[in-house]
Amino acid sequence: MTKIYTKGGDNGTTSLCGGVRIRKDDVHIEVCGALDELNAHIGLLVSLLLDVRINQMSEDSCGKIASFLRQLQSVLFVVGGFVASGRVQPADLSAVAYRTKEIEDFIDLVELNLPPQHCFVLPGGVLVAAQSHICRTVCRRLERRMTTLSECVAIPDEMQAFINRLSDYFFVLSRYLNIHGGNDEKTWGNTCR
């Protein structure tokens, strides 16, 4: 039986794909950690969506959002695979670009039915919307870490665009979930114009 612990990281190092040992605070590991954290938060959001009935949303609608979120989780593994190995297949990059376009389509469609935004939205509201805000903030941190990594590794444009659009998706999704959850958005009094 293979044990979960190897003791190889007891000295503060870990391995990338291919066996190269690096420090656990290396930017590659920071990006992988942020990807893992975001994926875990998305998993919680999926669980909440499937567990909670939202006032004005059908079970089918919640299920569709949950299904799409699972697809986005898979794309995060593609990004993580690239960060850990430095390699990516052209088909994977096409899939990343395809998901980015799907995110843009969702944002465009949902924004047509959201009230205009003139103030900063305070994170919170119904539980699923609050969790979507957590996903957004973790995604923004991931984007910052990827920007740092891009100083030493050429990150494919498709991946950078995906992560940037993904944080926008979570913001719009949180607004959508709050409105359909019967929760008026809370805003900061100052305008963002």
C-alpha cells in the first residue's frame, strides 16, 4: 500500500513534474496552491448550489450552473498541469479558450438582466453568492501570482485570459445569485464613477 506521506517535503522542498525539487514558497508552488484553493472553493460553491434551493431559481438552473462550475474546475487542472510541467497540448489551449468564450457569453447574457451597477458591491448576501465572492477574491490572488510567474515563464495568453475572465464570472454570478435569492445587493455608498 502506498502511503500518502513521503517525508520528502520535510525540508521545505517539493517536486514539480519531472522530479525537479524546488522550495515550497517558489512562485510555481504559490500558483499551484492558489489554483488548488480556488478549485476547493468552487467545489464548495457547487455543493452549496446543489444543496440549497434558491427562491427564484429552479433546481435545473442551479444544476446547470453547478455543471458549468465543474467544467471550469477541469480547466484549472489544465492550468495547474502547465505550471507544474511547463507543457501544454494545443487541444488543451483550445479548450481553455472555448471555456473563456462560454464565460463571456454567460456574463453578457446575465448582465442584460442585472440592474446597472453604479456603486461598489459589498460581498455577501445569500450563502451561494457570498461563496461566489470568495471564489472571485481567490481567483484575483491567483491572477496576481500568475503575473509574478510570467516574469520567468511564458504563460499562454489563453490561460491568462481565462483566469482574468473567471474572476469577472464569479462577480457577475454572485450578483445573479443574490438577485435570484431574493437578496437586495448591499453597496458601498460612494460611486465607482
